[in-house]
Amino acid sequence: MPTNCFLASFGAETHRFGLKAPELFVVHPDHGSLRVDYCGVLMVVSEPARGVEAQRILFERLTGYRNKQGQQWGIPVWEFAKKGAGR
């Protein structure tokens, strides 16, 4: 689901539950989405979301949980893209 479709469908719920960009749109600062342990849920799941709850995002066959114990967040994907532009 493209970002604009996700936000159009679930933006209000996302805001209400306090989901922030680091929980949705981040990647590893050096390895991008190859290091999924640093990624936000929307960066590693390619199927459309079907719902947003306080502690998780629901997809057809998967569930992305927030606040995983020991989670290390990466950088926003748009910052990663800027880094690549200068290479």
C-alpha cells in the first residue's frame, strides 16, 4: 500500500494512537531495509494494511507490533534517500 493510501485510510487512527514516523517509515541508517530489525513496519510489509490498533497494525496475513522490547530505530526513509543522492 503506498504511503498516501495508508495515510488516507488510517491517518486519523494512526494519529489517535500516537504512532510516529519512527514506528512506520524508518530504515537502517547504512543498510536501508536490509536490516529489518531497524525498520518501521510499513517499510518491511508489502501487503495493504487492513486496520490500525493501539499496539499494532493489521495486514492480511501479518501483524506489525509497535514498541518491541529492545527496538532500535533507524532513520526516516527520506533521510536515507538523501544520503544516497550524494553517492
